[in-house]
Amino acid sequence: MGVYDALDFLENEWPLRHGERHERAVKTCRGALNRVVPAVIAREAFLTACLEAGMPAVLAPSRIAQKKQPMRPAGALSL
């Protein structure tokens, strides 16, 4: 789910329309789409709004690049 998807969900499918954290999440997501607010801040605001609404949030693993293992030279044995 990206920022656009989060904003769409907040504006069109959210169970609580007038929560304080919902309003903050909408503003923060709009700011992220306009590249004024970092996406990670919008993500945190969205998760906080989920907690306010009593909705469970399932966190996906972050997309941090995994370290690649160095290649073994040809003929090297692995133990």
C-alpha cells in the first residue's frame, strides 16, 4: 500500500470520519503526495489513525535492501 492508497482509504472507506488522528493522517498523506512530508511520516500518521479507529494494523516488512552475500570464488567449498 502506498501513500495514494492510504489517502484513498482514509477519504472513502474509513469507519470514523471525524477523528483527530484521521484528520491528521489525511493532511499528512496529502503532504507526502506533494513531496512536502516524508512518506514515512505519512505512514506513521496512518497507523496512528488505525489505532484511533480501533482497526488492527498489520505491518509488512520494510523494503530495506538486503545485503548480498559475497560470491565465493570458483571451486570454493561451502561448509
